[in-house]
Amino acid sequence: MIVGIKNLTKTYTMGDVSVKALRGINLSVDEGEFVAIMGASGSGKSTLMNIIGCLDRPTGGTYTLLSHNAGILNRKELASIRNSHIGFVFQSFNLIPRTTALENVELPVHYRHGIPSVKARKLARESLERVGLGERIHHVPNQLSGGQQQRVAIARALVNDPAILLADEPTGALDSHTSVEVMALFQELNAQGKTVIVVTHEPDIARYTKRIIRMRDGTIISDQKVDTPRSALKDLAVLKQEII
Amino acid sequence: MRVTRLLATAMKSILRNRMRSLLTMLGIIIGVASVIDMVAVGKGAQVQIEDQISAMGSNMVMIWPGAASSRGRQMGAGSRQTLKLDDAEKLQRECPLVTAASAISRTSGQVISSSGNWQTTVYGVSPSYLTIREWELQSGVSFTERDIRASAKKAILGKAVSEELFGDQDPIGAKIRIRNVPFTVIGLLKSKGNSSAGQNQDDIILAPVTTVMNRLSGSRWVNQIVVSVTDMNLMDEAQNQIESVLRQSHRIPLHEENDFRIMNQTEMMDRATQMTGVMTLLLGAIAGVSLVVGGIGIMNIMLVSVTERTREIGIRMAIGARGSDILMQFLVESVVLSVMGGVIGIAVAWSLAWAADSFLGLRTEIVPSTIALAFIFSAAVGVFFGFYPARKASMLDPIDALRYE
């Protein structure tokens, strides 16, 4: 078990008003799973993802990531967990502007202490090759297409070999063809053994995963295994034929 | 993050906003350059004054008449007339440490030659005066003890006086009239230029002290006595000897104050150093204020930079940057900014001092310790004024920072 969540609650207090974003979540994710967390906006899926990603701390309940009790760690400890065990992929790519793809991918290695620059560069190159971006690594984000930027972001998420790849609406800013490409990449990485959690509100995206969790009003309303997920690669081949 | 990486990140960010970085640095550049140059000007003045004091002669002791007082009102230095020609001779005779002594009787008057006229100061001195002041003759001869005894009407001209009276011609042997008294020019002094007070030291005529007292001023008193002492280290002892000889000569009772004042070159030097030291400190302090203002400029820009890069900070935190990593990133950036400003400031200070020296003739003396101090201070300004913005950046909440537009 990689992620173990028990009776997790999160309450935001703004002045006199308190909002219960999560009301008792129970969830466990094993190694090698490919999970989609679905729900409308306000369902609490982003809050859940922030807690799983160690960006935020729960108000109640427990969250265990690998062997760490992540619910009680301080800022510094959370930062080092994010660095070594979590790989974030965002909707808006969130690459650092005016910084080359290679340097963006190197960055998490630099925040891991005591890694020489040469090694960081090597790891970054390998990671970029893994997502199919061998060339164009010296381009800055605004010289790259959306799909390429998202690949750089995925390479950056992978570079420290994290336990979980955590993607928040990874296809939200991409056209449908590129979205399928990105999902194909996630499927490929999952096939290699990487645990992937995708937060999305699009059923089309969720059907490429192996398990779909639906949320509403801060609770999980359904948790289904998908027996035969769609193959993004096959869809891509079909799309290609349609264009021809 | 490693130091090299932090430096590279900082440089990149600084180079990305070249104009802004340069303007920010300008505050530090001006601050550092003005501290160094202000101190250099102060130090230059000090060195110049010291040079001039030591150029006045070697191991020199000066004696002036004391201040007169009437009903408790002090009249100021030189207001009394207590020094006599005899005193100078006595000092030379009776003080073993005194090698030479010369009375000075000053007067001013119109000087007329065959081709011009000029108003100047006439110094009545004894032949040893030239030795005491270490003045040299460009041509001609000096007067002798015999001329003193005979009140000979012989004169030595300063360069400026000679030019006014005779132009380019050689004045030796020519006749001049000082206040209508005829004199023969026997010597010409080497040029010495201006003194620290801006006085032209070549605008002078030397004549035997007796001649000046008897034929020009008609005074029984001398204005000053200058004495040269065998050894710089025996200055205090020599001064004691001089004091006791003069007290005896002036018949001053045991508990009464001296009716004369003594000062030696070392004391003059000390006073000058003290004065210019205060000036240097003041100039440096005023310039230091501009360095602080420059620091505030850095803080301002760093705060803007943190706000602008809030999202970037969020990204960095999401991929594992700790608060301390973010703190260091911004702190290093502000220190690099201020140290670069410091280095450029040092270069600017150097070239300005050089330019002032060679084009304006303003003596400047760059003090190496101020360079080190200004450099360290500029780095400290970077740390001090960079800390608050950097701390602010490091305290950001990653989720809020990521959402920031």
C-alpha cells in the first residue's frame, strides 16, 4: 500500500464561516495502480489531491504515504517528501518560464541534497528521453507546444523516481488529440510499474485508467475497478487514420 | 541547493531584468563610490597638508609671542610683543639641542624695480633661516652674519616677486626699492608653489632681520622665532630647553605663565591630522547614508520580484524546495546584486579618483581599508535588506502560491 487514508477530513475556516471540503474519506492505493479521481468542481477532489501530494495537511483522520504519517509532518519534512516521493503534473504545466526544458527537469534533483550537477543533468536527460523528448531540451517553455510542455512537466515529475505520479487535470489545457497522447504516456509509465493518480472531471480521460473514484460534496460516492481500460495507443492510431 | 547553483540562478534572474538590476545596483554603486571617494578626498587633503608641514623644514620648533590680556580679556595669539632678536641668539647659544635659530620680523610694503612694482611681504631673517626651512637658492648667494651686523641692504627674492619685478630677466645684482629704501638683489629662491592655505609661497622677499627692523618696520620686537633641533626624537627635551631659556631671558616668575607659545612640527601635524580626520569621517558618514538608501532600493526591488515570482515559488515548493531553499535563492540574489554594485562602485570610485587627480589636480588618496569596508558593507546591505523579502517568499503557502495569477 502506497497511500492509506482513514477518516480524512479537511475544514477551511474563513472568518466565521467554515467549509467542510472533505468529510471522512477512506481510501487506499496500492503500488502500480492507475487511479482517476472524478467529480465536479467543489466536490473536494482538489483538496484531496493537495493532501495526497503533501501540499496541505488534513484537519482530521490519518494519511499514510509509504511509511510516513504525512498528516503530522512539518513544512520542511513535507517539502522533502514532495521532492522524493511525489511527482506533480499540473493542468497549466507550471514550468518555470525563461528556463530551458532541461533545467526545468533538473530542478527537483537540485533540491535533493548532495547530487552533483553532472548527475542531475544526466538524470534529467534520461527522464526527458523517457517521455519522448530527446531533442528540443534546450528550448524554453514558450517555444514548446502544449503537449511538449506537458511532457516536460511529466519528465520533471519523474526525475526523482517518485512513488506516485500525481496529475491534476493534466489534459485540461490540451486539445483532444494531445490529451490522448498524454494519457498514452501515463498508460505506458503505469505499465512500467509507476503508480499514477489523475484528478479529472472528464469521463473520456478517466476511461483510460484502471480504477475510477467518484466524489461529491467531500465524500467518495463510488469506487470502481475498470476491467478493460481503453488503450490510448489504439485510439491514437484510429485518430491518425481519420486525419489521413 | 549548492552554492554554485544558487549563484547561477541568481545571475540568471538578474540578467533577465537587466535595466531593473542596473538601476537597483546604481544605488549601491553610488553609495560605495561616494564612500571610497569621499574618504579618498579627505585622506588626500591630509596627505597634502602633512607633506606641506614636513616641507616647512626639518625638526622645526616655532615660537610666537603669547597672548596679551587686559582685565582678564585674552587678546589672542601674537597680540603681545615679547620676543626679541636677542632671544634667537640666546637659544642658539644656550640650548645644546638647538642647531640653528632665526628670528623673523615681518613687514609688508611696495617694492619697486626699474621695470615694475609689486606689493609683497618682506621677511627679516638670519642666514640660518634658509637651512631651517630647507629652502634653496636657484641662483645668487645668501646673506651672512656680517650683513646682519651691518644691517646690509641686501635682498633675496621669491620667484613670483622676481617675475613681477623683472619678468624673465635675471634679477641678481639689480637694484630695488622696498618702501623707498634701496636694496641690492643678491639671490633668487627656488619655486615652492602654493601652501595648504592657498598662499603663494614664492611671493616673498627675504632680507637681513636687522635691516628690516631698523630700516623698514622700526620695531624692537620680532614676530616669530624658528628653531631647528638636532633630532626629531629629542623634540620634547629641546622644547623644555627652549622654554627654560626664554623664561629666564624674559624673567618670568616661577608660577606665572609663559609669555610665548611653542609649537613643533609634530604637533602641527597632529592637529592637521585630527582636523582632516574629522572631515574624512564626516564625508564618509554622509556617503554611508547613500549606501543605506541604496539598500532600501534593493529591498524594494526584491519585494517586487518576490510578488512577481509568486507562482514560480509555488512551483519550486511543489517539486520539493524547502522554505530555506527559497530563502537562500532570494537572499543570494540580493547579495549578488549588491556585491556586483559594490564591485562596480569600487571601479567607479577608482576611475573618478584618478580623473580628479589627473584632470582637476585634486589630491585623492584611496584608502585600501575603505575599499574592503565598502565591499563588506555592500554585501551586508544585500543580506540585511534582502532578508525580509526572502523570508516573505519562503513563508508562502505552496497552494496559494501555485494559484497566484
